[in-house]
Amino acid sequence: CSVHEGDNDGYSGLILAACSGSLDLVKFFLSKGASLSERNNNGDTPLLLAAYCGHTKLVEWLLDHGSDIAERNNTDMGVTISAANGGHLDTVRFLVEKLGALAHRETDVGRYTPYLLAAQRGHLHVVQYLASRGSDTTATTLRGLGAASLSVEHPAVRSYCTYVHGLSPLEIACDLRDVDFVHQLIRSGVDVATEAPAAVR
């Protein structure tokens, strides 16, 4: 059989291996002629699906071995949005640390950011992390929907998104008691007098 065979949804052996998080299988299929540019019918690459499924080590390996950080699927979802969509905090954290502000500015065809999509899916820990790291908590989709509106089916997420709407990363990090990141922000030059909550000042 051919290494390039896929099912009716376009999932090849390599793409399925990426979904499962098996680095050994990924390496095997690549050694047999598979390509990291393979896509399923939705346009998802091995990198995008590894991110969606939360396989952080595999995401890191793929980026180190030829996958493109700028890959997008048919709805323009990139790697950070895919990880946020899947609700995988470790993978999101890795990508934010690697990409910095670029990770927060990633949008899909509906102008969903990683923050907005995580809110819609109800992934509270991802929402909290992205908000504290600089995601625009006032962003809206192409239809004008903000995080609180998108998370209506997830009361805890909706409440949190309403609470942090418009707050600075420093205020959010303080609220989360993320001491290490608060110190990092201060060392980077954030003005505590203007950006920290009154209780911290």
C-alpha cells in the first residue's frame, strides 16, 4: 500500500500518527516518504493536529524538523488557535513562549483569536493564561461577539471573561497570584503605578 493513502476525510498515516502523539510513528512515515505538508480535507497538517490534540513535545519536534509555524487550515486556523481550541494549556504555553505577541494576534477566518476560541469552548485555564499573557480581552469576532458572549454556555468562563474585560496583563496576573510572571513583567519595565490594581500598589 502507499504511504500517502488516506481515509474519506483525508487522514493519512502520518496525520493520524500526529493526532495520536506518536513521535516514533511520525518518524516512520516520514522515513517512508510521507511529507509534513500533508493535509486532511479540512486543511489540517500534522502540526496543526498535534497542537489541537495537545502533544506539546511532538509540536516542538515538528517545528524543529520542517513544519512551518505559519501553517493554516481551510478556515485559517493556525497552530496557537488549534491548541487553544483543543484546550491544552501546556501546548498553548509553549507556543506563546515561542511566538510571544504573535501568538495572541493570530486570527482565523471569523476573526477568532486563541483567547476568543478558548472562551467559546469553555477552557477556563487557557483563557486565564492567555489573558494574563497579553491577549486582547476586548477583542471581538467578525460578527462582533466578545469572549463573554461566546462563552454563554460556560458560566465560569463567562464570569471570568466579564471580570477581566479591559484589564492589563499585570492586573490579571496579580489576580491569578502568578508571582513569577508579575516579577517578570515588572523586570521588563511595566509601570506598576499605572497598570497594577490599587491593592497591589
